Amino acid sequence: MKTAKPVTVIVPVYRGLAEVQRCLRSITRHAASSDVSFQVLVIDDASPEPELPPYLDHLASEDHRVSIAVVHNPENLGFVRTVNLGMRQSQGDVVILNSDTIVTDRWLDRLAAAAADPNVATVTPLTNFGSICTLPRSIIEAFRLDGTDPKIDECADFVSRQSIQMLPEVITGVGFCMYITREALDLCGHFDEDTFGLGYGEEVDFCLRATRVGLRHLVEDSTFVYHHGAASFGDERKARLAGASARLHERYRFFRATNMHERAHDPLRLPFTALELGLVERRADRPHVLHLLHSPPEEIGGTEKHLRVLMESLLADFDASVLYPVDHGFALRTFWNLGSDAPFEQEFLLPGAPRRVTQLHDEVAGEALTTALDMFHFDAVHIQNLLGHSLAPLEVLADFPGRVICSVRDLYLACPNHSLLYRNTQPCGVPEDLALCERCLAETRDLPLSYLTGFRATAAARLESVDRWVFASQSAADYFLRVYDVDPERIEIIPHGAVIHIDRPGREVDEGLISDEPLRLAFVGRGWAKKGLGVANELADSFADSSIEIHHFGELKDRSSPRLHAHGRFDNEMLPELLHQAGIQIVLLPGPYAETFGHVMTEALIAGLPVIGASYGALGERIRPTGAGWTIDPTDVAGIRELIENLDRCRIEVLRATRHAIAARVQSIGGTTRRYAALYRPPSLDAVSATTADSKEEVPV
Amino acid sequence: MSETEERLRRQVRAMAAVNRQLQAQLEGGGGHGWTPSAGQGNGDLLANTGTTVLGSSAAGARRAATASSWLEQLVVSDEGAKPFLVQRKNGRTYLVEGGYRREIRSGLVAAALEQKLGQRHAVKDAEFDRWTDGVPVEVLEGPQGPPFVVVGGRRLPLRGMPLPYPVSAEQLQPFPQGSELNVASANVSRAQFQQAMYGRYQVDRVRSAVARRGVVGTAKEVTSRAARRARGVGGRGSR
């Protein structure tokens, strides 16, 4: 403390016995835990309530841990003159405390500690009714501070625990409970009782005078003092406020503009936000998983849908948060179970620069992940997609103590041209001859070969950061292993669950449709070369004179044949019904791209339709063991045409494959959750059985 | 974790939450999920100045940072050459004042300014390059009063300008994205409109003259009027 002289707590009293009693009792109650030497000076300003003076005298006569002195004004002087009277009797720092307040544990210690900072004139605590120091509405409601039974001590404890202790500076303190340093009193004198004698505005005037001599005004943002509010002057309050405002404006022309600026920039916004965040704290005993995603979780893509369902399915056991790039940096979205019906979602924008993510290493992405890991405790990190994050997260996660899981959804880590199509046409299969890659990358990505080798070398050096690599198919893992040397023990194959509902009624063999109607094939997906639009166009043209029909469901990106029956964009959830309505018997997936899983094939199986797909990649891997279709070489259009013509002639083969498609087992995303839960769970919790279960883990459709 | 570390962790969270909130305000949206509430009490002395707390009005806060940087440049003296409008070959319209060319991106605003500043003059590239790029002429909105544009250092209030009402992302969900409706391109310049109307008016006059005087009489009248205009004596063509 600046002075060894005791702090004088001045409590002017006029009326409101019950409130005065509560106020003074709170002071004596918390005096025991205070290390600050202080005395209480209660000044009875000629109270009209006959019970008040005797109560004060009785209080002063009792033994307390703090000295209480009572002064009776022979006539009513008004609040300001009464305070000045108290100030004149004090020798050290003072606290002006309204009689309708209730102080809390260690209130004076904290105010005095803040006042000990250099050049401080006043310190004001937080309250439920006190101008700029008023707590946010959510906290007032949470602790019922507006009600008849306010949780004052609980609120004070909460504020002291959750405060970030910023001690924000404000242009003026607030008079309900204002700590004033002796330095300020010596330099500025007392309240201006001639101008503000009726109350209101006197503390603002005092503070502005203190500011003029170079002193500061702080808010002690870890201290809460309850203020009943507006009891002092009752109905006259409004008129007195207006009068004080006009007098202040006359004296300090800059004040309104300065006040407006302070309100707009709110120096307490950060401390208040920290307190509000404290109201929605995560339960520390629940495991917490951080997902890295390439786009906001509400986007429509398959990965986003998959993640959303995964987080919902695991919500009973795991809290989750998602880190993803946005235009102005990176955002962190919570997905926590706080006990209510819906998960608690809250978004943070992490400090950073506008996104300029390079594919190799982006500093901002690395810093964003580091910040996210600093902000909350995480037990596991699941990389859903590194697009937009670069390889920087792999470096950051090298020191992460929890588990790191990386789902390989595309082969971006193997090649920037992750469709693995040589010159965007032929499947390359990740060639060993890098001369092919040199030609391809120059044409498709305008990149030199050195970029690819540098990228792979950087990734290879950071592979150890990942504890488990998750692939949706063995073929995707095989492609990855052609480039990187990963311990097979660290590889998990978890087929994707369906992103649409799998338990649909009415999936049965329609023999009439298969045997008697023209053969109709549906090319499903985005209409462009990568997905095989060229093949579909050629087939549609070549079947112009036959009864075979080629339909397309999806957005057309390139020119299509007029013979192609285009149905346009669709909602995945509706695809099975749309295919049935169009009388489709077979789904055709002629793209040369080596699928890492093939969500459309899953949707075809849910519709009970067999599939024609590439012999390599995940489609071949899935078609062969189920018998739910036929594999092709997407570059051999003549061969595909011959297959379709044979199927047209031999409908019993179509019938056979349809039965296999209906019998094929399809997983929901929820069905995969137990495997993910096992990956996320810290080793210490491995023995604990997960409550997560999904009765519809795998459904024959 | 030490108390200090835990406090710093809370501070970073609060900063990130405030960042997101400010960003949401700039974007005119409500952010995601939780919204921090302003902490100021009602009816206190310090709030009696008629101010608007930042965040209580999403419209007022929208793009506030951008507008602030513009306003610094727009504080210019009202003296000097009168602002005027020019149009480039590519159709873009600019307000020229104090040596700056300020693009007017909204056709509605350009048309409204024509009423006050006169028609747009076509300018060649060489002339256009003499002026420096200034801040665009955009619609601003204060805590009170109608929206306005700043021209010649003065606020010109706008009347009849449709302004958006902020809605949340959740409220948007039921309405799928449709094709763009470009208000600026739909608007026709007031000057173009007058020219179009003037041309039709002339045709109508010629038709009635022919009906009254016959073709020869009308031709003589039109020829003599054109000759007067060429000599710069009276008539609509004189400048």
C-alpha cells in the first residue's frame, strides 16, 4: 500500500435501515479475512427514520474486527457534503461506499492492491448496478442478482475465479463503491459540494480533475460488490441525473465525446467476455477432441457431414472442437455437451493474418493450431483434412502429448494433383518414374518436380507426429504406402459410414423393372471429366439407336451429349428415391479417378442398385467381394459398351447383382463411432468401456 | 497448470471470442451461438449522452472499420471547385472532387447525385488519369438520422434508399440461394432517361409539325433551327 495510514471506508447513511444493516454486516463479516488496515466511518446524515441512529450507535458499541465510528450530522447536509465531511476526517486512502451495497470476500484487499499501482486516483469494483462497471446480463441472471435472493457470495467467488485481472482503465470511476487514493485527494481536494451538492456527478467531476493532473482510474475486474441501486434518492433520481449531466457538459465540453468513445470501445469488453465464457465452461473430466477441417463444419460436403454426425454420435462421451480456415485467419468452433439437449457451439476467431495458406508450410496455420491447443485442454487431435492448413499442423503436433489421428480422405499428401490422374485423364497409380510426375505437374498444377519432392520430404519428416492413420479403404492406404513408409501397426481401415439415412423402407427386387423395361443406367455425381462425363457422353451417343438409356444425376460442369438424360442437381438424401422414380436399374460410375471410398456407391447400395465402377481404387475393392456390380477399365469405352450390351441381353445377371446390392451391408456414420472412440480415448481410459453404441451400426439394406 | 497460465489461457479465449464477435459485426451477422451482452447499466449518468453502444446496433457497426478509414480521408474543405460526375468508356461513374476520383458503385446513388451535381461527362483516359484514386462514394449510416453519402466534405442525407435489415445465419437457412439481382445495373441513369425522353419528344414534335405544315415546311423549319444552333445563337444546342 502507498500509505501505512489506515483506509477509511466512508458510509453515508440517510434512510433504508434494512439495506444499511446488510451493508455494515457485510463489512464486518469480511473484515476477518482482510489484510488491509481499515476503519469504517458511518455518517448519519440526519436520517428521518427513527430506528436508524440507535442501530448505528448500537453497532458502534459492539466489538468488531474492524473499528466502526459513527457520526450524526445535526442537520441533513446531503450526500456530497457528508462524504466531504468523512474525507476531512480521514488521513489515508478512502472508500466511498453507498449504504445499499454488500461487499464480498477480500474486496478491500483487491481494491487496495490495484490502487497501489502508480498514478492511480480511483478504483471501482464490478457490480450488478453501476454504469460501465455493471456485469453482463447473462451473469446477473445466472446469479439472480436482480431477484429477491441474489447469490452474492457465489457471484463474487465466480468473478474472482474467472477474471483475467486486466484492471482496465476508464475515464471515470463509479460512485457506488469508489476507492480513492490519498495522492488523488491531496492533489485534487474533495468533491465539489457547491456544484454537485445534491448528489450525482460529483465523482465524475472529481475523476476528471484527477485525470487532469495525470492520475488514472481503474476497474478492479476480479472484485464484485453488490449494489441494490437507486435507493438513495428514489424518484428524484432522473431529474438529478439530467441536472448533473448538464453541469458536467458545461464544465467539461470534451466529456460527452470521450464518454461516447469509451462506450463504443468498451474497455471492459474483454474482462466481461472472459466472465461470460466462464459461465459455459467445459467439464474438465470429459475427453476433448480437436478436429482439423478444411471448411466450416456446417458446409454441405461429405467430410463436413461425416464429421458432424461423428461428433453428435460421440457427444455422450466426448466433447469436440473444430479448427478450420476462414478468410481472416482460423476459427475454432466448440461442440460440447454441457448437459442441455443441444451441443454448446461457440466460435472463436484466432489471432492471425488473412489466409494465405501455401500447400507446404504456413506459419499462420501453425500458430492458429498452437493457439487452439493453448486455449483448451485437448486429449486428441483428429486431422480430418489438411487442405487450408498446409503441413504446418504436423510440425506443431510433434510435441502434442495426446493422440493424433489423421484421416486420409484424398491423396493430397501423396501428390498435389490428388486425383492421381496423369494429365487429368489417365490414372497414374503413383508412378515410381518421377519423369511422369514432372510432365503431369507442370501441366496440371504449374508446379516443378522439386515442389513434389520437397512436399513429400517435408511430409515424410513429420509423419511421426501422427499416431494413427485412418483410411476408408485398403486401396487408399496402398496408394499412400507407395509414397510413405508408415508402420502398418499405425494404419486403421475404417470404411466411411453413409452420409444419408440407411434404414429406408421398400428396398426390394423389382423383377418387372429389371426384366421387362429398357435398361437404364444412372451416371451420378458432378458432370466433369474426372468423374467420367466423357465416357457417359460417348456411351449415350453410341446407344442412340438402342433402347438403352444413360441418365445423369448431378451438376453438369462440362458439355454433355444431348442423348444423356440430365436430371440436374439433387439432394443426396433423396437420391435413392430419385433413382427409383427414374426407373434406374444400374448406377454407372465411369470416372478414371481412383476413389478413396465412394459415397455414391454407398448411396446406390442403399437404393438397392448394382454399380459399374473402376476395377482399381475403392470401387473395385468394394464391388468385387460383394458381387454388387461389375468392374471396368474406365479408359476402355468399347469394353464398357460391350458390358452394358451384354447386361441388356442378359437381365438375369442384372437381377443377380441387384440381389447382392440389396444384401450388401452398409454402415451408418454412427456405426463407426466406437472405432473412433477407441482411437481418441487416452491410454489410461482404454479399459473404460465406452457408452457410445449404435444399434444401427451396420444394416443390410 | 499455474494460476497465471490459467489466467492467460482465459484471456486468449476472451480475445478470440471478441475477435469473432467484432468480425460478425463487421460482416453484419450475429456470429455463431453465444453473444456477449453489453455490460452497461441502464439509466446511469454516463449513459445519458444519447450514445449508441457498439454492438447494440448491428447496422451501425456493420463495416465500421472500413467506414472509419474512409471518413478520415473525407474530411475535406467545402471550398474549391465544385464536385462533378464523370463516366468512363467502361460505364463506371466517378465523382471528382479535390483532385480525387471517387468511384460510385451504386447506380442508384449515381442517379441521385446527378440531380444535385448535374449529368455525368464522358472522359477520356488521359483526362481520367489526372485525378488520384479516392475513397468510393458509399452509403454511410450514423447512430441517428437517415443514411448519407459524403460529398464535398458534407453529409448528404439519402431518402428512399433501401437498406438491408440484418438477419442471422439460422434465419437464412430456409431460403436457398437464387440468381443475382443487380440493382445497380437495373437502374438507368437519370440523364440517359432524360435523353431518351427528349428524343421521343422531338420525334413527336416533328410528326405534329408535318401534320400541320407538310413535309417541306417542316424541313425548312428544322434546317433553319439547326443553322441557328450551329452558329451558337439561342436554342437548346447553345452552351
